[in-house]
Amino acid sequence: MKVSDIENYPGLQNMVTAVLDDMELTHQTLDAEYIVLRLSADSGILSCQIHTEDEDGWRCLAITVAAPSYVPKARFAEVSEWVIRRNYSLRVGAYHLDHGDGEVQYRINALLGDSLATPEIVQANLITALQMMDRAVPEVMAVAFGDQTVLQVITDADKIDADNDEAAASPLQ
């Protein structure tokens, strides 16, 4: 299904399916509310679960992206600190550590009225969730399997981001 066909197939899940089709992302619909996909990113294979709910007058879109590796139990405290520090400054979504199996996730939820549920909003939320996890995986792996402190990993990553922002803002020479 394509985004241009949305009027013929109402419902948030149909909209999500159309967006994924337009983005040429292979996905699987599990039931009336869940869609899953796996895709290759710079940081590895990311697993994504999209949950949709359509109720009278509102729609809920929840996107969860999981890191490709699990955190060992011995490093839960350090990765939990990383989660807290990273979540502190986030404007959208949040990182989570599942203390049962060590899975690190980024979740973004959007409560949308009928007028706000557009393909552009769905795509923006999906891209944000995927990029946030892709960006986080190297940090999570450094904390989970490396010997640097959480603060050092975050400081180094933020410096790289700042350098990239400066390079992007510089005029061509």
C-alpha cells in the first residue's frame, strides 16, 4: 500500500504500513496493533516494534527500537547510569534497560488526534526512533563491554557530535 492510498484504508496501522512501504522497509504485521521490522544500520541490525491504537477521537503510536546486543547483568548498573544521563536531556522519547534480559531500547510515543495522524508525523517519529538508537549503540556497547566510565563515554560522544555539527555548519572553502 502507498501513502497516496491512505484515504481508501483508514486507520493508523494502515498509515504506518503505507509509510513503511513508501520507505521500502520490509515489515511484518503481527496483528491488528503490532508491526515489526529489522533493518541494518551503521551500528548493526536494529529490531523495531510499532504499536498502534485507534480509539474514538485519538490515536496512539508507540515505536520501540532495540539495540543489537544485550547488556551483561554485571554491567546493568553502569548502563542504567548511562540511560539516566542520556534521558535527562532528551526532548522526545526515552532509553530503557530491561533488567530481565539486558535489552536496551529507545521508545517514542505519540498521542495523536485524528488531524495529527499524518504519514509525515509517522515517518518523522520512526526516523527519530531509529536514529536515536543507531546513535546510542556505540555508547551502550562502550559502557557494557569497555573500560571507560559512563561520563567519559558520553563526553567523548558529545564531543564527536559537536565537531560534526561545527563541520556541517562551516561554509564550503
